[in-house]
Amino acid sequence: MQWYTLLVKVDPSKNNEITRTLGSYPQNPHEGVTLYSSFHIFGDWDVCLWFSADNNDNAMAFVQQYIAKIPGVIRTQTFPATPIKTYIEP
């Protein structure tokens, strides 16, 4: 299992619709993908998602098919992540 941090830049006029769309996704929206958290964030990016995937192909498909296609999503950036320490078990 690989962890990912996904940053999303959104059109401010679509923020509410994007929030509703993200909130409607099940924990497993795509084969091999598990969503753990989504957050509004401040700065250059607007939304952050933490998810895991069983392989990079499923992670990429999730981002391309479920996130990048949401109307109002301007840009995404995905970072594979390696845990240093787990404080709370998901």
C-alpha cells in the first residue's frame, strides 16, 4: 500500500460544489483506493486529500477520473508519501 498527499487548486466560485462532490465520495471511490481525509487548506492550494492506493496506476486513475474532472478544479499535484511514524492507526 502506498500513501499519497493530493493538493488541489480550485476556482473559488466553484468551492461549494467541489466540497459537496468530495464529500459525496465513498471511502473506496476507485478500485484499490482508500480515502482517509479531505481538508480545506490555506495558501497556494485550496484542498488536500490523503489517500492510499494498492498501486500507482490506481492512484493516477483516481486523480484523473475523480478529481481532475470535477468542474472548477484548476490543477492537482500528487505526492507519494512514505510514513515516518504512525501516531493513530487509520
